[in-house]
Amino acid sequence: MERESADTRNQAPPSGAAIVVDGLTKRFGGRTAFADVTFSVDYGEVFGFLGPNGAGKSTTVRTLGTLLFPTSGSATVAGLALSPANSGEIRRRIAVMPESPGLYLRLSVAENLDFFAGLYGLDDRRTRIERCLRAVNLLDRADDLCRSLSKGLRQRVGLARALLSDPRILFLDEPTSGLDPLAARDVHQLIDRLRNRGVTIFLTTHRLAEAEALCDRVGILNTTLRTIGRPDELRERLFAKTLEVTTRAALTEPDRVFTGLPGVDGWSPGHGPEDCANYVLTITDPDLAAPAVARAVVTEGADLLALKPSRHSLQDVYLQLIDEDVEAQAR
């Protein structure tokens, strides 16, 4: 993608939190979409909102975007209290890109953007449209009919439309759904540039690797907010640190070798290749434990084939929390 012009890149972010949510709940009759949700998001932060289908993610976005109003609780969006009286001004400060961008397929890319810019009451529409098309690398497709575009290109047009109003907060619902890896990479690069400009990105996605790569923090929702934090914090919170040790042959007395080593709390047999021996050590500090374990194994006369710290992913965190919810509901 090409770079955006300097006048849009160098905007100073507002002070304070972009979004503050306190005890927010939304019910539809007897059904609860989400309950007692509390969190805050800073300006310039990419915040991932994860959860299974039906968890309440889209309803939360629609509520924060003033398309719905909560049953109870409160929120502040772009510095304004979430209320019917403030809904118009909130919408002028935010943009929402749904998974399906909702373009008029018989109109060209530029005509679509001009139509929406008119609805927003924006001035200098031609300059805005050119800038936004350049941001998503579609300037050369401005005159193409939207019906002739692939899904990936339509997603980019949807992103350009969301950028027309220079939003302070951008809600993205599955922005890379259906995109090939190159098109998804372009979207990721755009998100990074928007973050650097101080734009807050509220990202819902089912691609957990994408969330781990892009998001400063994530929240995992399953009607209630299960957890929130940086991906590395969540891994440390949910999983013990471990060190996997692989030797060519089994140690004669592994308990004697591993017990009492610096940074090692305990060990258990692991699962590795049949022609090797594998051990899993529970540790407190990998930088302290790894050298001590390596020295102990070599001193024992064993051939050390591998020494690897645990590598839990955001997907591991997600599945752990969602599985806990499923088990709790079963009880």
C-alpha cells in the first residue's frame, strides 16, 4: 500500500480513553446478548474482541456504535456518554465496517465513496476519496464498478468508506474474512498505520493468529467478559511455564538430575519421538532454568537433543477459556 499524506498521518491523538465501558448489559426479552461487561480502550490501541459465534461481540459493537442502546450499565465513546442524545455526534467521531461492506454494486468505487461522503456531509469530497483510495491501494480502480470486484477488493472499498470521515475510533468486524494472504497483509499494514496515527481500532476476528499479531490487548467474550489483557499476560496467567527436554536415551535417574536445579519446580515424563526420551519441567524462570538443566543433563553423560520453553499461543488461551465455559454450562 502507498503511504497516506502527511496531513492525515500526523494527527495528535486525543487524551484520555477512547472507550470506557462499565457494567454494560443488553437483553432482548428473555435472552441476554451480553452481561455486566466492563473494560476500557486507549486511543491509538488495537483492541481485539474475541469469542465464539453468539457470544455477543457484534451486539456489543452495535451498542457502542449507537445502533442499539444498552439495557443497563454505561459507556463513553470518543469522549461522549453513550446516550440517544449523543448518538449523532458519536457517529461523527467513529466508523464501523461490518463484515459485509454494503456497497452499491452498480456504482463505481468512486461513486460509492462520493455517495457515502455526501451522507456524512463531508466537505472536499474529491480529496478525501482520493486519499482514502490511496490508503487502501485502490486509486487505479476508482472507476471500476463494484460488482466487478473480488470480495477482497470490496473489503478494501469498505475500509476506504470507513476512513472517509477521519474517525477517531474504527470498529472492524472480521475485516480480512475471505481475503487471500496478500490482501490480508495489506489490511494489516493499514491497521498498523492507523494505530500510528492515534486511531483506535476495535477489531472482532475469528483469526486468532491475526489478533495475536495485531492487537495490543484482547478481550474474550462469551456473554460475559472472560478475560482481558495483552496476549503474553494471558498466556502467563493461564499456563505454567514449562521447559521441554529431549535426550537421545532415557536418563537413569531423572529425579536426581532435575530435582533442586535453579528455577525448576518439578518434572514429569513427556511425549516425544519413540526413539528419544522426553521430559517436561515446570519452571519459574526459563533464563535461569535452561542453562542449569543443560549442564545437569550433559554432566550426566546424556546426549541433549532439544531444550525448548513452552510456547502457548493466543489460541490456547482462547480454547482454555471457552472450554471452561462449556464445561460449566454442562454442570
